[in-house]
Amino acid sequence: MPKMSRFFSYLPLIVYLFASFKCNEEDDPLVYEMDDRVVDFTTQGKWLIMFYAPWCGHCKKLEPVFEEIGKYYKGKMMNIAKVDATRFVKAANHFDIKGYPTIKFIYGKTNVNFFGERRKGDLIEFIKKADAPRVSRILHQLDFENTKHELQLFFVLVIKKEHMNSTIKNEFFSLAEKHFLDAYFYFALPEHVVKTAKVNDSPRVGVIKDNELELWDSSKSTMEEFVKLEQFPTFCEVTMTNFYNLVDTKKTLLILLINLDDHSKLHQTRKIRQILKIYAKTQKEAYHDEFVFGYSENHDLISGIAIWSLSTPCLFILNTTSFTYNLVNFLDVNSQVKDFSVDKILDDFRNKRLENYGGKSIFRTIRRPLWEIYRAIIEMFLEAPIISLFIFGLPFGVISIVFYFLCCMDSNDQPENEEVHDSDKEDEHQYYLDEASKLHEQIKAKEFKNLVDGEHKMIKIPTTSKKDQ
Ligand SMILES: *[C@@H]1O[C@H](CO)[C@@H](O)[C@H](O)[C@H]1NC(C)=O
Ligand SMILES: *[C@@H]1O[C@H](CO)[C@@H](O)[C@H](O)[C@H]1NC(C)=O
């Protein structure tokens, strides 16, 4: 029987390959370029689909990532595809595509959008979570140990067979249904977890983290609060994928902003990260109710909140209710790591001895659009330096020419019959100026469109704590 279902899950592709006269296995692309027929194909098997627009820069950046995903899932029962949503309107309407790129995982009734960081690892993690049963069953002790080893973090319901009708079990299962993209959920018998912890009462809900079982205390929080607060590893990487959930904890975020590509400070960066990581893992009691520790390589995300280009490595301390932040620098003038103690940083923070930046003030409201223009220009130069030079150079060039002629006219006493000529020239200048500004507007509009459709989301301060689903 599994053989049969395997066959059926490939059936759409087989049909597709025949239809496109691509019977040769060698020609099998890693990512299928699909058309409107994707609507029918997705009724069978598992699909990860990117809906793109040909002009969208963020979609182009995603192509190599998709190729990687294609490679990863080659020969596994997962179809990786992309659809030009501007051409195949039927498919775009069917799947309600509103922006580019939209990434969807589709399998049976599951049809979920990906909102995270567009990296290979994040996408694979997304597929795994979306594809897993909402609550998986631990089969035996070894299974539990293996799962612990494989996942590092998951929620578990420890429950005796005779309690399977309890309200806690129902609540756990419906939470899993709601939060399946945030974490993994399992249930196990008490004897399965005995090597990790002795759980005497049944049922109990807990989280496996740092190799330990931490049990939910119903007198302190609701089960959902517990899931929302505990879904992060002790020293987690902060990305677009988990950022809104981190803000949702309402705790203060301590994010070490790093740049591992900066080789001149790599050694220092690693050292600081190690110190913070060890603190986070060993001193939980000292901070757990107030802070979440993490690190991030996503400068766009962090600088977008700060509305400032931050130098790395630095500790970005974010108040998740007011969006004010503090910065701690670790390097001295010679780029060496200063002596620092995490306890002292926390103490300084608690006693408000660190300088405040940010917040939702008027100043920031004004600065944000300027920041976004600045970001757009930087991005333009990074993506198309020559065209950008031309675009920004042209107005300068034209203005210089205008000034040049203005000066010449001032210094020379022109004969009267030149007047006609001058006005011609002015017309010409005006023409160039108009053309230049038109071109500039066009490019700007396009760049902004890309920005709005793509990463733009991530440089907005979330005004509500709800994840936009
Ligand atoms: C759970 O409830 C169902 C009906 O609500 C019942 O048929 C079943 O026997 C119960 N199971 C246990 C283990 O109590
Ligand atoms: C965060 O900001 C709010 C509003 O300014 C303030 O009341 C709160 O104490 C701050 N939180 C921390 C942990 O400093």
C-alpha cells in the first residue's frame, strides 16, 4: 500500500512531465516551473510553491534558495515548484496571491504561507513543521531520547492512557493545531520520559529545552502563555521567522547583533557570543522572567527597528512594549573586547543607567521615511551599481551643465542675436531635466514597489503584537 500512495503522490508530476515532453529523468529540474495546472496538481502530494513576479527582486534572490531546497528534497516525496503569478492569473486567484514572493506549503487540507526569513534552513524547518502531525506520538523510551536529540526543543504532554479524555489533553491538542508553525508537539507516557524526568501526576505539559524537561505550572500562566513564552531556545537566533513571537513575549530582548562576514572582528564576536550564551544557559533563574537572550545576523531587521545602522558586534536591548532600546558596545578603540559582566549590564539596564534610544516618538515618525529612502538607495547601489550611478549621476550632471552655462552667460556679454539660441538651450536643459526626473521617478517607483512587496514588511515596527497571519 505505501508503494501505491507513493505512486499517487508522484502522479501529478508524471502527468506534467509527459505533458511537457520531458520524459528524461536527467532533465528533471529541481524546481518545477508550473502554470495554471498547478491548481489541479496540488490536490495530490506535498508541495512547496513560490508564486513570483518576473520583475520582483526579492523573488530573484529566492531562486538559488529554491534550487537548494529542490536539491535537498530530490527523491523525497516533496514537490518544489514556482509559478509566475503575473502570467497564470487563474492559479494566482485560486491561491489568493496578494504579494510577491508568496511561498506556500500545500498538502491535503494544509495550505500555509511562509512568513519567515527566506533562507534554506528556515524554509526546511517550515516544511518540517507544516508537514508533521500536529501532535506526534512518542512510541517508547528510545524514541523520546532520539526526538530530544533531533529537535532540542519541543512541547510534550506526559499522559497516562486512562487520562486521554482529559480537558488538558484536548487543550494541548488544540494549542498544537494553532501553534504548529512555532514549535513541535508530542505526547508520551510517563515511562517514556523517565530518563529525563520523573513525572508523577498525569497529565502534565512541559517543554524539552537544553536537555531538560520544564513543566508548566498552571498557577503561574495559562497553557497558551506557556507555549508562547517557552518556544524559544535559551540562546536563540533572532530572525524574521521568530521576531514577532519574541515581541509577543513582552519580555525585554537582549540581542547580540553580529556580522560573521567581518573577519577582522570574528574572534571578538565569537568570544562575546560565547560569554552571553554561557550566561544565558547557566543563569536562567537570574533573568528568565524578564529577559530573552539571543543573537542575530539580520542587520536589516535590527537596524530597521533602531532606524540606524548599528555597528557590530553590539548588544541591542529592546523593550518590546515601548520599542525603546539600549545599546551596549563591547569593543574598545583598538577593537579589543573590553572587560564586561553580563550581570552588570542587566543591573545597569534595570536601574536605567543605560541611555535610551528609539521609541514611538514624533522624531522617529519623521525619520522612518528618510531611513527607508536611504535603505532603498543603498539597496539600489548594491544590486545595480552602474545604473544607480547613472540615475544619481544624471541629475548632478545636468545641474552641473546648467550651472556651467549660467556662469558662462554671466561672464560673457552675449550679443542679442544669441538670445534665441539661449532659450533653445534652456529648453534642451529642461528636456534633460524632465527626462532625468522621469527616469528617476520610474526607477524609484519600481524599487519602492519591490521594497513594499518584499522585505519592506520587516522594517515596520509592529504596532500590534499579533503576528500577521
Ligand atoms: C473517552 O470518551 C469516549 C466518548 O466520549 C468513550 O467512548 C471512551 O471510552 C473514553 N475513553 C476513555 C479511555 O475513557
Ligand atoms: C518598557 O517601556 C515601558 C514604557 O516606557 C516601561 O513602562 C517599562 O518599564 C519598560 N520595561 C522595562 C523592562 O524597562
